[in-house]
Amino acid sequence: MGDEKQDFEASKLGTKEYWDKVYDRENNNFNEIGDIGEIWFGEDSVEKMVDWVTENVTCGSTKIVDLGCGNGHLLLELAGEGYQQLMGIDYSESAITLAKAVAKQRELDIQYETVDLLGSEWASQHQFDLVLDKGTFDAISLHPDQEQAKKEGRDGPRERYVKAVREMINPDGLFLITSCNWTQNELTQAFQKYFRYHSHVKYPTFSFGGHSGSKICTVAFEPLS
């Protein structure tokens, strides 16, 4: 994949300030009408991820973390399938406030924590059997510092994220990521320093102008030894 494929124009979607405002609003909606908020990429992507997990990861003692968990919807669905050692992290304190409130309302024991994954040693201090990402790598790829880091020849938020995921995953663990900005091949290349392809989820495809593809992709990786 050439550099032109790796670069996205910086966006407010890559900033903490944007997501704090989003979840401040969704907290108000939840408190007023009980709405848990938007399900990013839609219900279908959540169902696809949950189906993959149930087919590839046993319940029992499996430790699972959702990076950039938002309102916790993905973990809520996994809890419904019997998974118990669930944790969600997000750098937006407002998102964690919402996720905790929803879990409490549904009487589910899910651990949530406000974590700045790229600005702390948290990743190297925790270990998981399954790491989940639904849209978080997409948002990080839009961080304003990504382009500047490339100019200065240093690792940007995207590269630091890939390394952090590797640090927190057990040697025989798995990483499942859903993206709307990256293709399966692009994700494979983006994570190839620390991971190899394991499997992927099939989505309905569309055709336009002689080309076919899907709007999102979900790919599973296993860490390199």
C-alpha cells in the first residue's frame, strides 16, 4: 500500500474534544429518555463481530477489552452471550460515564475505565486474550498529529496505537477490528509489524463503475511470536 493510501485528511473526528461533546449530548439523552446513543457502523457490524467472537473465542476465563468502547454497546451484546470478563476503555470520560450508566441500568458487571491509550503506559500494564476495535483505529487515523509526525520522521498516533495493541495482547490472543476507512489488505499492512492475518468477516458487497467492495470490513489478527 502506497503512502497515499495511508494518509487521511485530519478531522475533528480524530480529536478528544469532538468525542467529549458527542458523549456529553448522549449522556443527556440517556438521562432524559433512556436512549443509549448511536451504534457506530450500525447493528449489523455489531452482530457480525459478536458472531465471530462466539465462533472463535470461548467464554470461561477469556479476558476481553474493547478499545474506544463508547457507550459499551458491543460489550453489552457479548455479555448477553455469556462472556463475563469484559472491559471497555475510552479516552472520553463522558463516554465512560454513559457506558457505566447503561451497564448499571441493565445490571451487568462490565468494567469501564477512562484511559488515554497513547499517552500512558496502560497497554504495557494489562494483558487480554481478545482485543476489540470498532472504529477506533479509524478515528485515530484522523488525528491532526498524524501528518506532522510523518513529516518529522517519528511514530504518529496510528503507529503508537498498533504497538499498544500488541503490548496488551497475550501471545496466543486475538485482535478483531472493524473499519470503514481501511480495506482488509490495508489493515493487514498497517498491522503487519506485530500481527498476521487470522480471518475476516464477510459482508454484502456492492458494485459501482466496474468495481465491487463493501462499506466496512472486519478482520481478525493474531500476534507474531
